Amino acid sequence: MNSTALPEFLNRSSAHYWLQNARLPLACIDESVSWKAAIAALSAPPISEDLVAAHLEIRDGRIVAIIPASQPLATDQPAWDVRQGLVWPCFADCHTHLDKGQTWFRNPNPDGTFDSALKAAEADHSNWNAEDLYPRMSFGLRCSYAHGTQAVRTHLDCLDGQAKISFAVFDRLRQEWAGKVALQAVSLVPMDYYDRPEAVTLADTVAEYGGILGGVIYPQPGMLAQVERAFELAEARGLDLDFHVDESLDPNAEGLRVVAETKLRRGFEGKVNCGHCCSLSVQASDRAQATLALLKQAGIRVVSLPMCNLYLQDRQPGRMPRYRGVTLLPELRQFEVAIALASDNCRDAFFAYGDHDMMEVFTQSVRIGQLDRPIGDWPQAVTRTPAQTMGLDAGLIGVGRPADLVVFKGRSFSELLARHQGDRVVIRNGTAIDTTLPDYAELDEVIGLS
Ligand SMILES: [Zn+2]
């Protein structure tokens, strides 16, 4: 929504006002709200939506009170009546590839397969100097910010001297976006990189920039030792780990199990996040369940990238895909594994679409994974859980927390998930931001279209 259509006080940074008649997802409210109770008529079956009706008092950029919407507002402060619209905490997107983003027209994926994506991405690397990376990465961040995201973790391809270039651009962006989008970076290399002496230099670069050590895990000779080496390098530098794991439909791909076993054996104390974990979806149920129990025991966190999985997995020209590769979302939840949902690639050879919109990610994931009936605490998968994965105390609504909120017109999950929600209002530190998305034409020259 164009912020000029909003009440004037939403444009003032030190404003004191009420957000009136909001509905908050119960799963997104912290313990500061002792009275919280879901709206009975909506929470009961068959609707089964846990929403809390509330007025929120906002002052100097923070939420200073949350009261039941049943109480009349006795106040001299101005109020914005959101007419029962859902109000969410701002999103966290803990798995993106800003460095690859928006390269579709320069190096598209000719047949949409994973192998072709790898080849197209490799062909694109020759362009990746700072002048190319900076505008594309900042384009992605502008999309994220406008859609209501407050924290982004990106993987950065680090082969062939790329690490120094990409981490320097990342560092510049991290400074420029400080206070708007908390930015983190993970080094991305094939795991056999950890057989090489250069892995030490990579880990040092990651440590220098306060990043996270990562890699892409597939079944391959030497994989156990490579995972071990990544843990060892991370441990010595106090780094967290974030892997791409088992992004295939090969039931014998069990990198996830290896990561969990390695973490347990070493007593590794850092955070370990595993992305994709597609092969779990084609493994025998008892084997998959044993791995889920191991994940829980090891405290491994998982991030699923459903939109990218649907694009790449089980793709063969002229044939309907049978297996979609999205990991076992409800089962991970049942085993109490911290499970986040994230964007992954946007407009590159791995995923031709995407706009860094976490509400799109949530909507698609709910539909793909049948995460409703009831929707329960799945809203945390795009807010609280990815924020925790990133080590941030964010993604919740509560008294004393920053007023970083997304206001939707949809008054229920049914209305929210039915429309694209392009008219949302994003409030950061109590002030409505400009949610105009960057124009694709801005990148024409960068990617060689003009
Ligand atoms: Zn990825």
C-alpha cells in the first residue's frame, strides 16, 4: 500500500498511537501478554484458527501495551482502526541466495532441471565482480524489506577466489541495511572443498566477516571426512554451520543423518542449520523417523524451501512430476525439530520466479504441505523460528518489543492465504515504510538487457 493513504501519524518516527482492532496469530505473541486468548468463534472447529483480538499501543517505535479488543479505547492518542486485519511480526528469511538473484535473463535454465541450473550458475560466475553483485543483491534486499522482512541470511558462492569479492559486497550491504534488515552470510562450496588446504582460508574469511560456515552435502566419496572437517574448522573459530543437505530424491542420500551424528559425537556447541533435506521425503518411514529423532537429539535446525523444490525436483521434460521433494514438514514438527520456511533462489537458474516475499513462501508452503487444519504454530516458521536460527530475539509480538509489524487486510487465515496480500502495510519501529517494490528495469544494464 502507498503509505500516503495511511493516517499521517504512521509517517512520524516518534508517534504515539493505537493500532486498533487487530487480530494477532496466537503463535506470534510472546509471554508478555498474560491474558491472550484466541477468539472463541474462530478457534473452535471447524474453523480452528487461533487468533487474538487486540489493540496495540505504539510509542517511540515500540509496542508499549497490548490489550483485549473487547476493551474500549479510552485515550487521547490517535488510533488506526485496522478493522480486524491480521497483524504479524516482521518476517525472517534464513535461506536465500542474493548473489545469484535476478540473473534469469543472463543465464536462464534451458530445461528447468537441477543439472542445467548448476551449469547455468557456473556460466554466470564470470560476471560476479562487485559492480555486478552489489546492485543485484541490494535489489533482493529491497524486495525483502518492502515485503516486511527484517532479517535475511544469504548463502554466498565461494569457489575460485569468489569469497573475498562476495563477502566484501555483503559487508557493505550489511552496513547499509543495519537497522532495517539484519544480514548474515554463509559460505557455499561443494563439500570436497573441505579436502583442500584452501578450506582453512575460507573458514578464516568467514570468521573475519562474522559469517557462517557452509557447504553442499551429497553422497560422495570422502563425505564423512569432509563434514568432519567442516565441523572442526567451525569449532576452532566459534562459527555456526549451515549446510545444503540431500537436495535430491535419492533415498540413499543421508547427509542429514551424518550431520546429526557428527554434531553429537563432537559435542559441537554452535548452531547447525540444514536446508532442503528432500531425500527424507522418499525414504522408508522407519528410517526417516529414526533420522528425525536424531535431529531432535542433536538440536539440528531445518529450513525447508518448498517453492524451489517444486521447481527443480522430479523434473523431466514432458512428464508430470510425481515426487515434489519437500521435506517432511508435519513430521519434523511432531519430532519438535525447529523447522523454518524460506525463499531460497529468486529469478535465477535454480528458481525462475520468487520475490523474497515471506508471505508468498508461507502461503505456498501451507498449501503444498497441508499445514492447515489446524494451522497451529506454523506462522512461527517464517517469523520466530528463522529469527532464532539466526540468533535473533525477533519474530514475536510483545510488550516492549520494537513495533516491527505487517498489517494485512485479511481478517482470518482463510482470507490471508486466499489473496496475494500485495496491499499489506509494513510498520518498522512504529513507522509505515514505503512498500514500493524495485523496478526490474533498474537491473537491465547490469544483466546485459539494454
Ligand atoms: Zn539454497
